[in-house]
Amino acid sequence: MIQFNQQQYDAEVAYRRDRIARDYRIAHDWESAARRAGGRVKALWSRESKLPKAVRRAPAH
């Protein structure tokens, strides 16, 4: 086990807290982007489903 003095311990705790906060921000940004993209896809899907079959886009293969 590594022994830390108080200053090293405080620095390590601060570093880990910063990393956790950074990871949380990144995850939150990804979730927000996915939610926004999902809303756009849902809106596009509902618009296209209301179009006549001849006007709808061909499915991607």
C-alpha cells in the first residue's frame, strides 16, 4: 500500500474529484445529445409516416 502524507493525500482527493466531475459532465453531455438526437429522429419518423408511400424515403440498407 502506498503511504501518502497529508498534502499528497489532499492532492489525490482533489484530482479524483475533478476526474469524477469531468466524467459526469461528459456523460451528461452525451445523454443530452442522445436525447436531442432521439427527438429529431422521432419527429422525422412521425413526419415521414404521415406522407404517402410514394413520397417516403426508401429504407437504408
